[in-house]
Amino acid sequence: MNPTYASYQPGIFTIDVSQFSQGETLFAPEDMPAFLHEYCHYLQDITTISGIFGFSLWMRDLVDLTSIFSDGEGKIILLPLDKNEKDQPINQYRRFYNIFCGNADEVLHLDYKQVRFDRIEAEEKPVTIGDTTLNVRFNRIYMEGRAIPLEFRLIALQEMHACYAQQLAERHYLDRDPDLIFKVSASSLASYPYHFGDHLLEVFEVAMPLDLKFIFTGLCLDTIQAPTVFLTALEAIRGKTFTTEDRSVEDLTLVVEQSRRSCAYTNEEALANILPDLQKWSADFRRPDLATGLMWYTSMIMTSTNLKKELPIGFNGFFCQGINELAALYASFPAPAFYNNGRLDGQQSANGDAGQDIIFNMAHEAASSFWLLWKLYDFLCSPDIDAMMRKCKCPLYDHCTVRAVLDEEYTCLNSPWEIVKGKTTIPCAYGRTVTSMGLWQNSIDFNFDQ
């Protein structure tokens, strides 16, 4: 989705809704399909193993950073940070995930009548993280008439899936109001990556309706090495036609599972490696905001896992069934936080349901913590002084409701990580984030001689 209109960043559980118009319950109908595109990305984060894997890697970076700032009270820590004791970048895990994900800025306007699929070239590449070396398959897709190959990685598959979600939502809303005009329609999105799935289906001579396209890509996303699983499954169904009136969903589920076996761990094996660490960190209440956020996240994983035992296609089926089913899905998996013109907004139930409001509030507090942790992480991992100086300011500075009471304008604007120093209580949301990172006991200085 065009970031100037709406955006969602993996692992932060916050949707930018600054451009959306308020509707009777959530947003105006002409905005809802675009919102549901971003909401689909959120669901990818909490219900697919590829999204959960990415989040766990970021958490490993946070744990490493926390160990630096929790080491030695009164210590002065110079930024930019050096490499760790194993000569690895301090944000090594997120760097690996970024390699695995691909370039989020690779949005291209390709004319698929002129620039068509030619071939896939796969490369098994060993990637070392700490003491572990992983073999990862990277897929380069060469297109006729284009010298530079497409690096087909996770972000591309996620965007294809979310574009199908947007198209399904448009269909639901047009069924209610055929004259409705969307502010940003799925058809207006760039051909790559959003509509690349349709091109590949055409090239591989696979026919299936929109509902099954969404379910198929969603099943592939719920695997480790999802892009490779998708391409392997696509080859396996070459020349076939699927409809919603036969056993196509079961057939596609089986094909994806068979493709997964050829190149990826099972979800159970992956979760067995991921969940224990997340649960261990969620029990560390020396950092209550981070611990509470991780408790919420692991509960979402378990809820999703239980859902898939009853419904193997997970949340994907709800998107296909209509507005009422989508509303029921949203009640169980509400978007936790909205970034709205400099504020982090939560939400309340439309009918004043106290139980629903508790669910909304818990999710919002967790997402707000992760959003602020990401901002602080991004600052601490900045590669140079110029980047750091751009990221010094508290990200909630402009609309902060407690800044006037604190009367610490300079600190909030230039060094918000100092806001907890000399205080007996944590004064604000950014202060809670600083405490979660262990920054309360050390000082930061800038190494201008880098």
C-alpha cells in the first residue's frame, strides 16, 4: 500500500491511519478495503509462522541490546554502537530478516504484456547468525525485457496476499453499495509486487477464483521459507483449474504441505524453537512493559494455533465470506494500535461492551510498547551520527499529553531516553520503553570521532 496513504510495519502491530476518514463504526466505507489490506499484514504477523519468525528475530536483537544497557550502573555508552564480541552487527538478527524479506521499496510498474516471466534462478545461501549457520534459498525471477531480476522474497508474497484481501473487501462493500468509489482501489496499486501473483498464475496456466488465490497465498505464508514454498507449489499445480465448488481448498492445502516438506521445517518444529524464548522473555517482569507485550503476543500465537486446528486455513476463510464474518474476525483479532497524525490511538467497542474494551485495551498497550521499542531500537542501531540526530526526538513529542506537566522540553526534544533519570516513578510511555531497555541506569553519549 502507498505509504503516503496507509502503512503497516512488520512486528509493530500499528497501522498508520492518518489519511483515513472516520466512519460510523471504524472508518468510512470508501477507506475500509485499504484499511483491511493493512489489517491483513497485521494478521500475517500474529498468525503465520513466517511473520512470527521475523518478530522473534527482532526480539533477539532487543535482548542483546538490553544486555548492553543493563551492564554496569553509571556506565557511559557511546553511539553508534560497535559490533558485538563476535564481530557481528548489533542488529544482526533483524538484518538477516531484512535479507530474507527483501526490499520493501521494490515497487514497480511493470507491463506484464511486455515484461513477462522468463525463469527462476534459485540460490542456496548460508547465512551465519552468531554460532548458527542457516541455509536459505533465495529466488531470483528473470523477466523478458528486463535485465535486473526480481528478488522474490517474503515482502512480495505478503503484499500479494494483502492485495487479494483488499480485493475481497472491495467485493463485499460493492455488494452492499454498487456505486461506492474507493479512495485507493486495489486495481490502482503497482503491478509488482501487488499483482504479481495474477501474472504468475497466468504464466503457469493455473485458474482459480479470487477466494482461492487469497487462501493459497495465505497457506504458503504460513510456512518457513514461504516464497520458495509458493513457487514450488505453483509448479506443482501448473495447468490446473480450481473452483470453490469442489475439494479445491483441501487439494491446495495438501499441495502446499507437500511443497513445504521439500524445503522447510514444519510449523511445530519452528514454534518449538521460537516459543520457549518468547515465553521466557515474557516472564521477565524487571521490564514489565516488554514482558506484558510479549505475554499478549504469545497469547495471540496460541489463539491462532488453536484456530488452525479447527480451521486449517486459519483467518483466511473469514475474509472470503462477507462483512459479517470479517466483523467477527476483527472482534477476536482487533488491530491493536493506530498511528494517527502523531498520536497512538486505541479503540473502543461500538456497543460499549466492557469485555471487548478490555481486549482492545490490552492489545493497544502491547502494540504501543512495541511501536515505541521499535523507535528506540531504530535510534540505537543507527549507523551514523546524522541518522541518530534525526531520530533523537521522542516520536510522540508533538501530541504528548504529559509533556507540559513534566516541564522538560529540552529532554523530550533532544534526549528523551533521559526522561526517567532522577525520578521515583516512570513519567510517560517513552520512559516505560527506556526502562524496558535498561537505559535507566546508564548514559548515552555520541562518538563524533567515528
